[in-house]
Amino acid sequence: MDAEISRTLVLKNYYYLYTWISPTRCTLWAIPLGPHASEASSYFLILTPTEREKFKGPALDLKEASTISGIPTYAQLAVLGMIKQEDPPPPKKR
């Protein structure tokens, strides 16, 4: 059974929460901090070797950020206002 392992980092006005889920799956939160945090977006990524799901939403305050899970459900993401972002189509080869 895989265990959830989380690490945090603050860098350039963003709080990052990295969660290792398995050797081929992890998640990453990026939550804005600082005096202009309310003007920035929060991001959540689900990463595997072959796929990436990206969610974007409003800035989360520190109280909300302290309660987030490294493995949220889609319902929890929706409650936080996080919206799935579609990847742009790859450029056409000439």
C-alpha cells in the first residue's frame, strides 16, 4: 500500500505543497502569498509520467491553505473554486 508523503516550500510569494502518492503519481499545490496574493491564482496539479491535470482557482487564504489535502477529491476542488484547465493543442508540425 502506498503512503502519502507531503513536503512544503515557500518560494517567490508562493506556498508549494508537494505530495508523493506513488512512484508514478504526485500532486502539487501552488498558493499565492504576500501583499498581492489576492490578485494571483492558486494552482493544483496531478502529475504522472504520461498525464497532467491542471486546476486553477482563486487565491486561497492561509486558513484555507492549512486545511487542504494533498489528495483532494474533485468535489473538494470544486468547493475551493478550482476549475480544470485544458491543455492547449500541440502545435502543428510543418
